[in-house]
Amino acid sequence: MTDSKNINNPVGQGGGQRKKQSRAERQNNGPHRNLDRQSAADRKAELVRKMREKTRTAEESAQSAATAPPAEDTAQN
């Protein structure tokens, strides 16, 4: 009996046929990766939109505070 040279490849244990993979899949660029990239891009776009909204509201509140007239205290008069 022939001894196996690799513990993960024992001789005599058939593993069946492997799926034919495209070149992109062999390079780990299969369709599952494209979906992952798309969802990551969507999450990033959502995060950027939220950050821009926060900065816009912060700028607007800073501008309104700078242009607002000082409040007068009528209790002292």
C-alpha cells in the first residue's frame, strides 16, 4: 500500500470531483466577493451621508449662534 505524503491527502479516500472554477474564482474574486464589496460600498456611502448631515447641522447651528443677536436680560431692568 502506498503511504500518503500529506496527512490531508490520504491515499485511497476518494473525494469526488471538484467544481470547475473560473479564473476569477480561483483568485478569490467570485460572485460572492462582488456582493460583499457592494454591501461594503453601500454601508460606506450611508456612513458618509450621515457624517455629512452631522457636519451640516453643526455648521448651521454655529452660524445661527454667531448671527443671532445677544439675548437681553429684562429681569435686571
